[in-house]
Amino acid sequence: MDKSERILMAHGAGGYLMQKLIKEHILSILPKDSFEVGLHALDDSAIVNGVVFKSDSYTVKPLFFPGGDIGRLAVSGTVNDISVMGGKPIALSLALILEEGFPVDDLDRIMYSIADTCREADVYIATGDTKVVERGSLDGCIINCSGIGVRSRYLDYNLDIVRKFRRGFEARWLLDSNIKPGDKIIVSGTIGDHGVAILSCREGYGFESNIRSDVKPLNRMVERALSVGGIVAMKDPTRGGLANLLNEWSEKSRVGILIREEDIPIREGVRAACEMLGIDPLEIGNEGKVVIAVVEEMAEEVLEALRETEEGRDAAIIGEATDEFEGVAMETLIGGKRIIPPPLGDPVPRIC
């Protein structure tokens, strides 16, 4: 970007353009910290003095959609980003930015949803802030939700299992850079549900009758998986979807990743909607799924544990890390291979 350029919607869509913006115009200016896992690592949360710390802002449009709303999204997204690092979420902050004229009934509806989701995730709102801006300044409501967590009681056991099969493994948290050739890649369920539900509701395509957002807190499912052991990395495929997540893992871990198209769980309604709209389901954001990298020897056990949970009943092993090539590739249904590049951004803007 030169000095005359302006911010585009794509710069906030979770793909290559957003990564470039962050690296060149944010990270390059801010001082580098000395935390165990800090901002420059670009993992899902930071680790500061043993505390897992996350902040996220939510600008979804519309505020209410099939399967959820901005309140459920804010709690779930923050909880999940803490959980995939190996943390147990404890407390959240809630900052509301409201537009003048916003209906109080809608605010109440959002707050009841936040309360219900907090109970589901066993977390509490500990602090917050409320601001009101002039009419026309924003689309009703924006939420910033930050959270803190402590080390999961299962994390050390999980990492001990990893070390039984991988000599020299020293990581203390589940980081994007932990993956090695041979590790299996698991997705906890069907992909694309959230993005297609948002798009259909916003544009009136009519898919919303049978496609609902997957938005939900996943900390209980994550704890179940960690109790089995052998997990080296986890991440939720939000903006930019599965394609963006796998490319981040490949770049940070310096491994190739091969996935199999036939093994990726996608609902038929989502697949049909993507084909009609000409968008790739691998690039669509999700808000109730997690992708897991696990040592080969424990992959089937972790998969079985996931399938025993409501959130992970559609989990599948979709591929593995490899040293045979760089980047991400997919074995297609017709037997060939195609490169899965990092997307420029999620094809559905403002999904979270």
C-alpha cells in the first residue's frame, strides 16, 4: 500500500490482504513484546505471564441471523480463541458501541443471548463499557469482547502424550508453528455453515430455511479432545475459512499440508449454495468449528472423542502434514491435485 491507498473491505476479511495490512502497517510500527506468545506471533490469543489473553471486535451484518446473533457470536468467538491455545476461558469484558435510535428491545435480545451463551460456556462478564454514537455512524451495534483464561487442566497431559511420540517437542501451548510432517489434520464438523447462513439472510437468497449458522462456544469439546492427548495445534477457521487456516499453519510450521476433498464434511445445502454463487466453501468463515493437528498415533482416538460430543459429531480426518511440498494442496474427487492458495479474503464480508 502506498500513501494514497485506502482501506478496503477485503483488508478486514481474514485473508492475504488483511495479513499484509497487519504486517506492514501495524506490526512494523508497534514495538515487539517479550511475552511468551505475543502479538507478532499472530496466534489466536496471547500468553502473558501464563494468562491467555484475547480481544476481538464483532461487526456482523445482520445482527440477527439463522442460528445466532451478534451477542452469541461475540462470546463464542472469544471463548473459542482462548480454548484453541490450550486455555480455559474464565472471564470476559463486554464493550457495546450503540447507534443513536437503536431499539432497546433489540439490545435486550442481544444481552439475553450473551447471558445464555456465557452460561453455556461457563464464563462470566467481568467488566465492560458502553458508548453511543450519532445516528448513521454505524449499523446499530458493534461489540468488542475480550477475555482471559488459565492453562487447561488437560494441557500438560496432552503435551506429555505428544512427547511420547515426538522427541524434542518443547512447546508449552498449542501454537500454529507446532506442526510436523505426519501430523493428521482433523476438522470438527461441516464447514461453510456460518458464512452461507449470513449471506443468505443478508441478501435474501432463501437458503436460510435449511442452513443455519454453526456459532457456538467449543471449550467443552476442546477440553474433551485435550483429555485424550496428542494434539499439537488447534485453530478455529473463521474469516478466510479452512483455506486461510491451513495456509497459516503451513507458513508458520514450514510444512506442506495435503487434504482430501472427499473427506471434508460439507452440508449439501452449503455445497449447492456455493456452487450457485460461485464461491469456494473452503474460503468461507465458520464460527462453531475447530481444526486440529494431532500426532498420527493419536488421531483416531481424538477423532472418536470428538464424535462423542454434540459439537463434534461430524468430525473427520481430512489430511496430513507433509515434507513432500510447500503450501497446501488438495486431492480432488476426480483423482488429481490442486493448490489451495491463501484467499485474498473471505468472500462473505462482515460475517463476524
